[in-house]
Amino acid sequence: MALARRKPTRAVRVGALTIGGGAPIAVQSMAATRTQDIEATVRQVELLEAAGADLIRIAVDSAKDVEALAEVRARTRDIGRAALSVDLQENYRLAATVAPHVDKIRYNPGHLYHHERDKSVHDKVAFIAEIAERFDVALRVGVNCGSVDPEKTAKFGADDVGAMVESALEHARILDDLGFHRYVVSLKDSDWRKVVEGNRRFVAARPDVPLHLGVTEAGMPPDGIIKTRIAFEQLLSEGIGDTIRVSLTVPFEDKGQEIAAGREIIADIEAGRFRSVPANFGEGLNIISCPSCSRVENEAFIELARDVKTMAQYAKDYAVTIAIMGCRVNGPGETDDADIGLWCGPLGVNLKRGDTVIGHFPYDAVLAQTHALLDTVIAERGLAKA
Ligand code: SF4
């Protein structure tokens, strides 16, 4: 039984939930609705709660989002047992107003680097840790391979996993030095291989820190579940991982699928039911799409992601990566490494080839443009079938 060999990590209390320290692996998800749409977000929390979520995350980008969060918390406090977490984007100072309403706060070291450049990263972390201490809140250092700070990217060059691991280790050190130990770390990417390698490298240096596992922008089922399952089978079977999230691009009302998929993967690994992985899995067409969250600019994004997947099936044997993202916050950066990128705005979609913008198209026109671009990429690069 693979999970019986879990590596001993520190126990981190998140509200009534414990992550690490031998506690059962916690399964979490994130509200995909606009946070300020209080009715929709309350429904989303209720839906995830009913699906059996141990922890539910909500994104907060502004003071108005914080006001909405407070109301969502007040209205859902008594419906269930799930702990509540928030995702801070650039504005780390929102931690002060968010903390009274939640059990855990996630910050991204890469985003922290860019905000208030005249202040040291150490001082920003110290601010967040002091807030967390004062309001009895846990933290997650959430590092994404695609948004590591530029100094580490320059230092590690092509070894982007090395940059991600160094960022996670640096922030663990800062928090430890500050005397704040109630934190969890995550090292994520849309490529499951980088997720496996990054987490293994981090554990080699810091086996004591509880880990949150996930493959970002895994995409739509079933591929999104398969990519995530491969990463989790490798890591959980080695005893690595204390909490998990399966990120799926699905309609808001189907978000419970993330919890169901997570529990099924854990149960299968516990029972020794591993799925065989063909040697050429992931070598052909690769479609990555974000799971959507409150920042989605237009719900048509989810249908567009499905349409792109259907349209591109004719190219399934070609090694082309298409990335589809739901907003302007992460869309521009997270599509840079793909051959073809689409990131969605309120009224239209930005189409890119690598990091070059091709144009901005209405939702009903971008599919044909993407099709034409896919033809061009295949023809120009003389791509052979995988
Ligand atoms: S790309 Fe934007 S909409 Fe999609 S999950 Fe990330 S932040 Fe949310």
C-alpha cells in the first residue's frame, strides 16, 4: 500500500483541518466564479462542500473582492467542515484584510517579487507571516514554474525546475527564520514531469515541509485527470504529498469533479491500482487549459476550450502545444511557452504564436483563426507525426 510509506512531515493546522503530520491526504478545489458574484460563489462553496472538499480556495484581487469574501464566509461558515483559503495575487497587502475571514492564505513568490519593487522580498514575507500569526492563519508558498522571479530564472537558465525549487526553498528558509512554521509548499507546472521532478528535488532538501500537489492548467477531462494522475501516482507512491488539487476545465456546476477525481486517484493508489502509461503518452498534440477561477473574463472560455480541443483532433499526432487561459492576469504569461496560445478577455480572445500576438478576435471568430494557425505551425515547422 503505497500511501502507508508517506514521508513524515510537520503537521500544519488549517482551521479544523490538519495537513501533514500523517493526517489523511486533504483534497481541495477552488471556486471558479467571480468572487464579487456572491450568490454564485456561495453556490460554488456549497457545491464543493457537498462533493466532499476538505479545503476550498477563493481568489481575491481587490478590496471589493475582500468585502465579497467576508459575506461568502459569513453565509457558508456553518454549512460544512471545509476550511477556507484565499489566493493572493500581486497585492500581498490584502493579506491584512483577508486574514480575519479565512483559515489559510496562499502567496506566489514570483508575484511577490514584482509588487513594490523598492521593498525586499524578505520584508514582504515578514508582513504576511506577521498577519498570519496574528489572525491564526496558515500559509501556502505556491510556486509556479511559469512565474518564478526573473533573478532565479536568469540564474538557472534552462533548468526552470531548478529555479522553481530554489524559490520554494528560499521562502521556506525565510519563514523558518521568521519563526513561522505553519506553512505548506507547492511546486506546480502544466507539465506533469516537471511537477514530479520539482517535488522530488524539494523533498530531498526539505522532507519536513508538507506539500500540496497539483498539475496546473491540466485541461479538460479525461486528459486533465490523466496528466494529474500520472504525477500523483509517481509522487504519492513515493510517500510525497499531504494535500492535492486536481485542476480541471469544466463548467462551474461540475467543479465537484475535481474532488471526485482526487479521491478516486488516492483510493486507486492506496489499493495499488495504478494505470499503465503508454510510453508515448503526451508526445502528440498537447492541449493545456486553466481550470478557471473568479478571474475568468467570460464564461464562453470553457466552451471555447472544448471547441479548440474538438477542432484540433485532426492534429492529434503532431507535437504541438495549444494553451487556452481564462483571463488577462495569467493568460499572457502562461501562454508564452505554447506553440499556440489563446487568452480570453471580456469580449474577445487574444491569439498568440509563442510569445508573439497574432491578433484579438471575437469569440465566434477565433476558432477558425486558431485552425488556420495550427495548419501554419504544422506546415512551417515541417512537423513529423509523433
Ligand atoms: S488563467 Fe486566469 S482564469 Fe484561469 S485559473 Fe488562472 S487566474 Fe484563473
